[in-house]
Amino acid sequence: KQEVTQIPAALSVPEGENLVLNCSFTDSAIYNLQWFRQDPGKGLTSLLLIQSSQREQTSGRLNASLDKSSGRSTLYIAASQPGDSATYLCAVGGGSQGNLIFGKGTKLSVKP
Amino acid sequence: EADIYQTPRYLVIGTGKKITLECSQTMGHDKMYWYQQDPGMELHLIHYSYGVNSTEKGDLSSESTVSRIRTEHFPLTLESARPSHTSQYLCASRSPATGGSGELFFGEGSRLTVL
């Protein structure tokens, strides 16, 4: 059974720092991996989608990498801003129904 | 930007009431999903649909039911709400791609409180 773990559970950094969020998964047979952002009481906003054949994806200040063989993904956020404060969720896709298995998330706080 | 809408956003009701959470998407996606999320916990799949007239139960057992009469509409119903149903319910749809690798888009969620 696929399990997704995110470390750390919470992170507090000063504005301007570069940071890395980690995601690991137990079964490397995945179709894709998706990173989301969730603000308090809100739904999920898709940040980056990495297909199983890809190694990384970039969008603005965000860069996500995927290493299927080791069961790991990282989300790199450059020059963090207070507006980046949110919970970041990693989810891996596998199975014909297209379901995603989610981690518990990393709660990020960026201090001005 | 995803066009997927959930109503109501917030609902407080008494035990025993019947409720329906609405979910609509305008992207024409066939695959749709309902997830349940308790505070600080991961999302768990409770229902999904491949398309019209298709409904399946997810990994997490749920007393709710769903229907898919139209592509754009995927409502979730609780016949008799209980305090244990208090949670956030998130609806999602998947863009088409081979092998289930399309991108997943979420609505804003419906936060249900049962007193």
C-alpha cells in the first residue's frame, strides 16, 4: 500500500530564504507526482505536476524534482515571501482510477 | 485556472438531517473525486467517478452516497448526518491524460459541522 511522508511537518523561515520541502513515497510504481498549496479553510491549488518520465518541473520561484527509484521528491522555493505561508501537500498518482495518495503536508510560515 | 465549484462552503446542521454537497465543473472532465479531510490530517478518497452513470467507493469507508447523472455535476449526499461526519469535503476533477496521469483540480471545499 502506497504511503506518502512529508518532512518537516512545520517550518518557519525569515523572508528571503530559499527552502526545500521533502516528500517520500514507498511504492515507486507511480504515474505522476503533484504538489499542492492549501490555505487555511480552503481547497487545494495545484502548483506543479511531474509525470513519472520527468525529473523536474519549474514554475516561477518553484522547482520540483522527482527521483522515482529512491521514492523522493523535493519542492524548492526560492526567495520566500510572507505570501508563501500555507500548507504544502505532496500527492502521488497510481492506479487506473487516477486517485492520488496524499501526505499530511508541511505547514510553512514565512516571517516578514 | 480550474473551474470547479462547491456549495455550500460552510454548513452547520443538526443530527439526523439529510444534506447534499454540490460539486460542479465546467471543464468537461470525465473523472471526478470526493475527498474527506480532517484538520491537520491527510486527504482520503471517499468516492470517485469515471463518467456519467459511473460511481465507485474510495479507500475510506463513508456513509455518504454520490451520483453522476451529468458530466459536470457530482453531488454527495448524507441521508442522516451525525457528529462523526463533521469534516471538510473536497471535490476534484482530473484533466484527461493516458494512464491516469492528468492534473487534479480541486474546489474550495465544503466544511460540514454536525451538532
